[in-house]
Amino acid sequence: MKLPLLSGRQVAAALERLGFREIHRKGNHVKMKHSDGRLIVFPSTTR
């Protein structure tokens, strides 16, 4: 099964709906954290 290509903005919106909040952005990477301690870093742009 092939997953759909999502933009960084779409990923950030989906993670925010799941309770993540952006804590840092540097260059083209975004760092988001959940209140339970989970942390995720992803590129904010797609190529």
C-alpha cells in the first residue's frame, strides 16, 4: 500500500488535531511535542 504524499502544513495540521504543539522551527524542520512527552521532528516542505 502506497501512502499519500503530504505537505509539511498538512502533517502539522494532522498532528495538532492529535494534541501536538509546535515547539521549534529551524530551517525546513519542525519539532512538535505532545503533552504526554512524545516528540516528533519532520521536514516542513516536500520536494
